[in-house]
Amino acid sequence: MSQIVVVGNFVVDIIGKPVDRLPQRGELELLETLETHVGGNGPNTAGALARLGASVAAIGRVGDDLYGRFLMEQMQQWGVETGGVVRDPESVTGVTFVAVDSTGERSFMHHLGANARLQASDVRWELLPAAKHLHLTAYFVLPALDGEPAAALLALAKARGVTTSLDVCWDRTGRWMETLRPCIPFTDVLMPSEEEGARLTGERDPARIAAALRSAGAKSVVLKLGERGCYYSGPEGEIAVPAFSVAVRETTGAGDCFIAGFLHARSRSWDIRRSLWFGNACGARSVQAVGGVTGMAPAAEIEAWANGLWR
């Protein structure tokens, strides 16, 4: 029975490295790495939670195709409940080509596929009787959930006694707060990256970003600061927790793994600072491997590894 429910985009990632420039027309470039991985914020976050040992269900849409079956099989191997995933015969599964440069930074070319049709009614609460927390992710690439539909989903979760969190991703339409604003009052933890937070609020300082988002209605805010760690603003106060210093292979899924670590820690009633620290540890594990969830392991293993680095 799943305590954490993750709603988001389902994507197959084709990861190529290194891509420091696109070839000119007619040219051929060779890659050192070209791999197929589970992708999308939904499967990454749910998969990371499952590998940590959490009870988790994933909700999304895939096509009735090879990539859709690949995603389902991999998540089931990790222990994610997938009974609520819609197999859409009229769409293809979403795909992203992830171009990773020689420093590990990423650029994306994405096809929405079935994700464009994900709607609030796809969350079938009768399949989720043990749900304690709902995490909505990839908000800005789920067009059928834009604005009021997503707000209604979060409001219904709250009405059922389910806590909520929200991760946004990049808004290619440029609407940012215009689209997100209806959702914020129903969000217990809003979890954008620093740059996403800046676009949402017009602020650059993490404390001012968090203050603006809390003024809009978020109970608490967690900002992902990349190599600088994370920043929290909420009822417990203002807390900055530095990142771990590790060698970076590539950063696909690092934010999702951070969120998974944080949510898993909070589901175990860890205090806020320890939960942020563990989220940073999961993000650090992620960036040392190719593929968002590849570096994940049971929570006790990651905690022991992180304690060894922290001394």
C-alpha cells in the first residue's frame, strides 16, 4: 500500500555524452556514451523513492509501445506501484534526448507524447487508499493540468488529509507564476530550482525567492541550489544546507533524487535539517552515475555513505 504518490511526466531518456556542440549539417560526431534510461520527473522521483525503500505509487501516461513497456518494467523492478499508470493507445511515450557536455551539464530535446494528455481524473483515489503524501512534478510540461486542474487535484488531496509537494521544471511558455499561482495555496512544500524560483518571483536571492513563494501561499519552500546545496524556508525557520563534494559524471535526475531523499526522510519523521542533508546526499549519489536513478540504493546505505563523507 503506497504512502507516497508521485504524479508526473513519463519519459524515456536517450543520454549522449559528451555533446559540447551540435554537428554542422552533414557532419558526423562520435559519442563516448549513448544509453537508454528511465526518465521524466515522475519515474525518476518514484524510482528513487522505491530504491530508498519507500512505499510509492506512480501516476502518469505512456503510449502502448516499446518505450512505454520499458518504463513499466523498470519501475516494477524497482518496486514502484504502476497500476495507476494510463496506457494511452492514441499517443506515443514521451522521449527526451539528453545532451551532456564534458562538464556534466545537460541540454534537452523533448517530445511530450502521452504526457500532453495527463489530467487530474487520471489520479484514481480508489487505487490509493493508503496515500499519505502527493508529489506533483514536471508541472510546466503537463499542459492538460495547467492552472486550475492541477490546483483542484492538490485541493482534493488536502481535503483527503494527504500532504502535498510540487516541483515545477522549466516553463518553456514563459508564463511562470501566471500558471502556477492557483496551485500554491494547496502546496505544503514547493520545491523549484533556484533559477526556476527566480523566474517565478523576479528575485535572485534564495531567501527573497522563498519569502515571495510563501507570501503566495506555500506553507514551506525548498530551493535546489545545485552544487551549493539547498535552502529551506518554513515553519521551522530559514535553513541552508551545503552540498556534498563529489565527482560529477552527469546531472540528469539529480533534483528528482534530492526530492526523493527529502520526501523519504520526512515520511520517516526526520527533522527538517536532517531531511535536507539526506536529500543532498541522494542528489550527490545521482550525479556520480549516468541515468537519474542509477546511483540510488537503500536509504541505510546512502546514509552510511554520506556520514563517511561528512566527517
